[in-house]
Amino acid sequence: MHRYSFILMRPLQFVPVVFGVSLITFILVRMIPGDPARVLLGARATPTAIANIRAQFGLDEPLWLQYLYFLRNLANGEMGMSIVYRIDVLRLIGTRIEPTFALILCSVLLSILIAVPLAALAARNQGRSIDHAIRFASTFGIGFPPFWLGLMLMMLLAVKYPIFPVSGYGETLGDKLAHLALPSLTIALSLSTVLLRSLRAAMVDWLKSDVTTAARARGMPESIVFWRHVLPNSIAPSINLLAVNIGWLIGGTVVIESIFALPGMGQLLVRAIFSRDYMVVQGVAMVFACATVLVNFLADIATVAVDPRVKL
Amino acid sequence: MSAPLLSVRDLSVVVRNGEGEQTLLDRVSLDLAPGDILGLVGESGSGKSLLCRSLVQLLPSRAISVTRGEVWMGGRDLLALGDAQIQAVRGAEIGMIFQNPSSHLDPVMRVGDQIVEGLRFHRKLNRAAAQEEAIALMGQVGFTDPARQFAAYPHEFSGGMRQRAMIAVALSCDPKVLIADEPTTALDVTIQAQILRLLMELRERRGLSIILITHDLGVVAQTCDRIAVMRQGRVVEVGDKRDILARPQHRYTKALISSHPSMPTDEANDVVDDKVDAARLPAGPARPLVEIDDLHIRYPLSGGVFGRRRSFSAVAGVSLQIRAGETVGIVGESGSGKSTLARAMLGLIPISDGHVTFDGASLRLQREATLTKMRQQAAMVFQDPFNSLNPRLTIGQTLAEVLRVQGKVAPAAIPKRVDELLRLVELDPDYAGRRPRQLSGGQCQRAGIARALAVDPRLIVADECVAALDVTIQAQIVALFQRLVRTMDLTLVFIAHDLAIVRNLCERVVVMHHGRIVEEGPCAEVFERPREAYTAALIAAIPDIDPDRRLLAPPGLLAS
């Protein structure tokens, strides 16, 4: 499969990307004003105690040496010790990655489930009232900020009608899914509108295309014309849109995780920034960056899979 | 004539827009006999395609509707059928193929699966049987390795093979009538000949009746039994092919026949004396205006990190001299490198190897100086008149822009010069205020020529500039070029895949194949006595308007 050979080659390009990301986050984090040792020990700490902590975490070394240590640790699968939690950052992230990952996965699946049928319904009834209704409703999804939408959903579906738990994260799978329902729905309601608009536009174009004329001319019923010819052709442009939005989501779960008290990476990041926990900020930023690169890589694979003309 | 298989009676179609109704088809009546090929001829906008789509209720817009008439087939009126019933007619009884197979085939579906779709739906075959039948069908329409090509996607095929795939898709539903809507317009002459031969063969083998929509009377003369001529939504003339071609009654049919750029017959050739031809060649200055020496243009094919670098030679070692005042035609099939050569000639694409010299200045040695000189003395006319004009500018603005940049005309004199230019290309000066969208294709191309003339050039390179136009318009544009070349001191390089037009317009012809010049010489000589088999095959593939001059090209030559 020559067309897919990029799957083997592309990861080689990740190496310089990850290297660059590590350098940039390393420098940026250290440009934040404030001293982690001072934040850790409080306002009344003695200069000796602060110097001890700084020596213990290597903060008194020159920057370039700190960066080399960081790279050496990275090569050993460590990201350094968290100043606050006193465990390795990678292990710390390991305990927090699941809720964030699950939240993003559920949100994306949910928005696809919302967007595809509605886009199909709107496109096939282009210009009729149902099309207008769907497009009108979708402007709300774009217009309402997610934090407000999240609060409203919480009020409605957790407080007034207690179908879903208010906040937090569960232990068993079912419990976890129940806790993820509202935050996922919040994200999906805004994400699906973006998808819906792009899908509908593509479907409307393809419904008028020569391909559909030809399919109708050989007597194919509308359902075959739509699901077998229009839909597969309409997906391609939305894949990259989705990838860009997931990239944005990875950094943007912070707000949603805070509202629903999900113990994910967004929460971890916010706390780490406040406590100047350099190693954690650095680690989370790197994981986010790698995840974004990975999502785009998956999007490339998906694009090649749906459109045989694309070569990467 | 036996009882018609399909009979159209008094069909009228209108479009309703803001201002009211406009008649698109006006009481059209036609008959198609079993096993017949009916040629439907007329210009774009005459309603040929609409007529055929109306037969199966496939109207292109909700605003368009049938107001009266009947379409009888198999003892019932197709226009009276409901949605489900007409769906069973589409494809299964009346199949269609289209002008542009690239856009009518599903790009993300394997070619074989598109054939299987029809077989499964209309003939209710199971997956395995349908696949077997699809492979057999692909073989019938001329795929060389159907079992392997089954799994290929449309973009992996050439234009001719895509049209074959389109035909196989249409045949998969086993129709009695095949409507072929300009099936060969987008193809090279040699490929056109193959596709037409395939259609004739299918008619013989499957007893198919065909409605062939075309604007090329040559195609009709070669393939059809009967002709219907359409103009402005009406059938103005209908009858046996030979009757109509020999004794056209309607004024419009006569105009169509006279504007067909057919090759002169043998008797006509005798009139063109070789000596006269040779004498007509300009003695010219010693130094040619354009000199091309061992020109190579290569494009990189694959450039992976570890992949071997390969390249494709679009132009492979071409040497050509063009003297001032000459009219040179460059012909060849698509992919032969003629457009690449033209672009390289004007410094529009980088040269890989060799030299292009314009009026003594070498594009390689003094690039900047030569380009400046070229931009002041040479201009190009493009294939697509709409897309090569800026849609946001009026024609006047487009022309004025060129005049301003060139600086040869004083700013105050620009409006006057714009008027002059428009008159020169036989457009009313009022058109200066219009935008490309408000013009017809022919008018747009005139504007494109006016833009080239605005440079006040010594050299014009016209790249397939009539390929997108109707025949009657083609003839007008060619006449315009003839007049311009005669009255102005112009050198013209005219690129076309249509040999007949080049024959009419040019003094010298250059035949290209696979990036090389295979033959060149005075037009009359090359066309009468081609030295190369390839040139002979190209000439033989032109459908002549005389039905007795058969498409002779032996298949072996075309495949090379």
C-alpha cells in the first residue's frame, strides 16, 4: 500500500517537533515571574530553606544545564519531580490523563452523532423550514459560551431533573460514563455546530454535483445516492476541521473540567501554574503538544482513507 | 422506419423565475427507432441536454418544469409516471453517459463498485455475481486488465478510459436506450475515434439505440443514422443523415455545415499548389523571432525523504524556430507537451535544459532583460475565456490595466485605445462596461484576444483558445485571427488538438507526441502527405463531415 507509506515515515518528523516543543515550553515556563521554592515554602521561609529547595530541584544550575537535565530525564522516561506533589511528573500525568482523554473522546463521538444526521436532514431538505430550523438552532450552539451552557445543563439535568451526577468522576465504567455525560454534552453542543455547518455545506454541494446527477440517471433511489455517494464525498473537508477543533479542545478542557470538577489534566495544569510547579506545567504542555500532533496525524490517515486521490 | 422505440411528442419545458416564464423547449417532437443512432446537434444553450434529461424527469432545477407533451416508451407516457416508476426507467431502460466522466464518476468509489451498484440494484445480482459481471462488462468496453482495474479509482485512469468506465456503468443497468451527452467533446481526436467506435460496436452487439448529443457535425456524419438539429429550444430540422448533410433546408443547418472545419477533400487539395505554398512562406529576416534549442522541461514526480527522485519530461528536447510574421500551429494529443512548450516559450515556467531565445535575447543567459522584452512584445490567449479574465473587473478595466502597465499609450488616450481594441476584435465598445459573467463564451474569448492585443505584441501564443467554444463561434474566432494576422504585423503560435482548425489557419504545423516534435512542415504538405505514422493516425481520426469518408485509423497505431 504505497499510499499509506507516510504512516511509517511521518513519525520521524515528530522527533524535531517534540524537541522544539520541549525547548519552547522549557523557556516559556521559566519566563513566568515568581520562584517555585518561595511559593512552596510560603512567605515566611528563610533564605537557607529556599536555597536548599532550589538546590534539591536543580533550580540553581544555569538554564542550559537545566534543559540538558530535562532532556536526559526525558530520554529515561521521566519528566522530573513535581515540586508540589513530590512524585515524577509523568506518573502524575498518568493518574490524570484518563478523565481528559475520555472527556475528549466522548465529546467528539457525541458531536459526530449529533452533526451527521442533522447535517444530512438539513442538506436533503435544503431551503425548507426544517433546514432553517436546524441552521437557526446551530447558531445558538456557536453563540453560547461553553461555561454558561455547562452550568445550564447542570442546573437542568443534574439539579432540577437529577438524571446525571452534578460533578466529579466515578470509579466503575458506568459511573464514569454517567459523570462524563454532562461535560461531554456541553462540549459536543458547541463542537457539533461547527461540524454540522461544514458537513451541510459540503453535502449541499455534492447533492448538486454531476456525481449525483449520474447516479440518479441510472435510477438509484435517493437514499443510495445520499448515503453511498454524497456522504463519503462530503466527509473529507470536515476531517481537518474536526482535527483542528480537537487540538483546540485538548487545551480547552480546562474550563469544562473546572466546572464539572473532573480530576483531569486541565485541572492539574491550572494548579501547577498557580504554584509555579515548572516540571508539571512543562510536562502537561508537552503531553498536550504531542496529543495535538498525534490527532493531526490520525486526521491525515483518515483523509487518505476516505479520499483515494489524496497522497501524503 | 420501424415503429419507434421512444417517441417524444410536443414536449415543452419552461423555467419560472422572478420575471415570469421563459420557454426552454418549444413543442419538440422526435422519434427514435430500435437500433438507431440519432444525432442531436445544436449549440450550447439550444436545449439538447435539457431535452434528454426531461425524458426521464431529471430536470436540473425545481424552477424548471414540463408544461406539455408526452414521451412514449413501451406503451406508456414516461412523463406521467410517478417517482418510483420513473426511477425504474432511469438506468434500466434509458441510460446516460456524460461529457465529463471525471466529474460524473464518484471520485472516492472504486470504478468496479460503481458498475456493481447498477447490477445489484437493477438486475438484483448478488455480490459475487455482480462482481463477475462487472469485470466482464469492463472487458467489453475495452479495459485491458479488468480484474485488476476493477479496484482502481477514477482518477487513476486517463480521460478516454474514464469515459469507457462511464459507459460500463451505464451498461450495468442494461438499458435499451443510451443517451450520450457530448461523450467525446473533452477527448483527443484519436480517443474520440475509439469511443465512437465503441458506441457503434455496442449498438451492433446489444441492439442499443443511442441518442448522441454533439455540436460536432463530423461526429454525427460518422456515427448517426438520423439527425435532429436544435436551435433555441426547437427542433428546426430532422431527417436522414445523408439528406440533411447533402441538402440542408434550414438556414441554421446550412451555417452549421459551412462552419465545420472539415479537411479539404482530395480535389480541393489539387488546387493548393505546392509551389504557390512555398512562395507564400515569408522570406523574412535571417534571425527567427523565437528560437528554441534542445528544450527540456521536467517535473519531479516523487520527492520522498528516501524515495528515488524521478522526473517526468513534459518537453524532451524540442528545437523550433519561428520567424517573424509566421503562423505556426502546434498540434498533438493532451499530454503531448504542447501547452508546456507554449508556456516555456513565454518564460512562464522554468526551463530544465536548453535555450529559448526571443528576438536575439536568451531567456537563460539574460533572464530579466529577456522577460521584460517578452512581456512588452508577446502575449498569450488562454483556453478558458471565463477563468482567464478577472471576474471583478469590467472588460474595459482589464484592457486599461494592461495599457497602463505597458505604458506605451498616454494615460489620457487609454479609453480611446480600449474602444479601438474592442472594435479590432469585433466587439461593441459598450462592452467595456461589462464583466466577464455578462458575456458569452465567444465574446469572452474576443475580450481575451483584445487583452493580448493591448500589449501591441509582435507574438501571440494562443493555447487551445477555441476548444471550449461552439463550432460556429470557433469559425468566427478563427476568422478573426486570420484577419488580425493579415492586417497587423503579427506572429501567431496557435496550439490546438483540432487539426482541421490548424489546417485552416496556419502556414506551418508542428506535430508533438510525448514531449517531442515528430513532424513539422508546411501545413498543406504535412496534412496531405504525413511522413510519420503518428501524424497519419491523428489525421485519420478526425471525423469528417462526409459520411462516406470513414474513420480509418487502425487501432494499433492509436494505442502507441
